[in-house]
Amino acid sequence: MSAPSSAGAITIGTYFQPHHLEAARSYYGRQENTGFCPPGLAKKGNGCLPPGQAKKWRKGAPLPTGVVYYDVPRSVVVSLGPPPAGYKYVRVASDILLIAMGTSMVIDAMEDLVR
């Protein structure tokens, strides 16, 4: 894991490591945790996002207004480990993001967890 600098900031794109991805995939890879996706959206392979909503976020930028995000399930947070102070995990479609609290800047992401 990337060590925070003296200011407590984390370098964009360096937080999530292979063990984080493994923990997230082990949860979202189970059928009961994939959630319901209508067949028409499921075959698009975009994480069950409606048309026009795919990948509106990017690392190093705040989450755009209108992007819907959800809390990451507690069991996933436990396996990932708590986020650094001042940050939180959120789920956007089939991605888990680490965002800065207050600014909602996307610091890092694990993408396409649900296939």
C-alpha cells in the first residue's frame, strides 16, 4: 500500500493493491452479491448502467454531480481494511472507488468487479 505523505494525501491511482482487488472480487463474484440487472442491460456488460451513465468518473477528478454511488457493504470494507482517514470507499456501478471526503475526488478505483 502506498504510504500517505506528510500531508496525509495519497497519490492518485496508487492505493488499491492486488489483495484489495482479490477481496472485492471474492465478494462481488458470488452470484448472490451481483444484484439484479435486467437482461437488456446485463448483455451490455457495463455494470448494469442505463444508457448514457457509463464511466462518468475518472481518477484525479471529483465525482460529477448526478453520479449515483452507494456505500460499499460492511463485509467488503472489513476485507479491504478501513480506508485512510479523510477518505471513503463507494461503489459506482460495478466499480469500487476510493474518494476524498469533502471534495469527492476519485483517488483510486477497482473497475468492472461484476461480470
